[in-house]
Amino acid sequence: MKGDRLMIQLTEEELLSYIKSSESDLNTLAEIHKLLVENNMKCSIDEIRQKIAPLHRDGYLGNEPTVDGVNMYYIIYYPEYDKESVIT
């Protein structure tokens, strides 16, 4: 598809933004994958895991496992700022 982006081009902030735009507060990896595909983002399951793991480890995403073992991710912190106002 024309206009598709690769997962490697996606920043952590953009990924958090896509997750935040979800209708649900809790999302599985499959639901996150669906959000990305709907937004013309080409990605594999492994690429999603590789992007989500550091966000979870660093405290931006939380993980709430369900009774049947499915990991549900939720946003703990989303850095909302204007990129132009960041001090360099």
C-alpha cells in the first residue's frame, strides 16, 4: 500500500500515541497490532513485541495479565508535549 510506514520508523512516542488513541484502556498485543495496521503501519508480531517490551520495562506501559494468561497492556505515562518546545 502506498503511504505505509515500517515499524522501524515508528518512535516510542508515536507508538504510545497509537495505543492511547484506542477505544479501550487495556489492549492485547493483537489489538495494538490491529491499531497499527489500521493506520498503515507495516509490522510483524515480533516487531511489536520488541517495541512494547522496553516501554513496559521502562514504566511507560503497565501489564495486567488475565486469568487465562493473556497480557493486557495499559498506559502508565504518556509524555504529551510539543516537540518544538523541547529544550535541546
